[in-house]
Amino acid sequence: MDIAGEYRIPAAREAVWAALNDPAVLARCIPGCKELEQVSPEEMKAKVSLKIGPVSATFAGTVRLEDVRPPEGYTLTGQGNGGMAGFAKGRAAVSLAGEGAETVLTYTAKAEIGGKIATLGGRLMQSTSRKLADEFFGKFAAEFGAAGVVSAEADTGSASENATKAML
């Protein structure tokens, strides 16, 4: 499944870029984030607790920044292991475009899951992935006083192709 969305943030693109690269801001925005540690300019370690349907798990993983184009955007790649619950790995492209005093943040995310969480079914994974993406980007936009999502959509795919992390 692919997830895409767009947010209008009432701040200059440079300020939004700085926040996207601030581990403290990201830790406040990532759903279920227990820890977020920057280990290099391009990599962070994360610990995230999530409940997906009947499955609760803590995922430990890494997030890497690639194709960094300040202040236009980057690609996040991440992977996490939730022990018996399974694993998630994915990629999210984030782009920033200035429009007057505002910034339009757009993202597309794609991920793969395996293990117990992959058995939950495509519809549950689709709705959970969309909810987690909306929660992250909604909290991020709220850091600047924005109200919420302009648009978000998800395309269905098999459960093993569904996204949960662009959430890590």
C-alpha cells in the first residue's frame, strides 16, 4: 500500500525543514515514540510502541535520511523489529514547497511488514497505516499551529506491502 498526504503549515520552509531535522520535535510527533536518538547526521535510532488491531508491540529500529536536499526535502528509510509481532520496513519521501508565508509539506510512503502483524489483513493495515501517518503529520503540523490534513489517501496492496513506518 502507498500512503500520500499533504499539509499546509503556517511557517517558512526553512523553519519546517529545521523541525523535520530536530529529534526532539520528531519524538513528540511519532505515534508511540518511547525513544529517539540521533546517532549521526543521517541516522536515528527509535523505539516505538504500537497497537495494531489485537497486536501490541514495541519496535526497535533505525531511520535513515537519504537524498537530502535542504530545505526541499528528503527520503526517510526505516526498519523496525517488533519481536514476535514481526517487522516493518519502509520508505517515505517528504517534500517542502514554500507558498508565501506557508509551507506545503507533501509525503508518499510505502512499506513492507512481516510476521504476526502481516496476518491481520490488508484493510486493517491500510486504516492503521493511514491513521498513524495522519497522527504523525497532524502533530507535526500542529507544532506550527496548523489545523490538519489538506488531503490524504491510501492505495491498497497486499498486507506484506503495506506501510506502518514511515512511522518509525
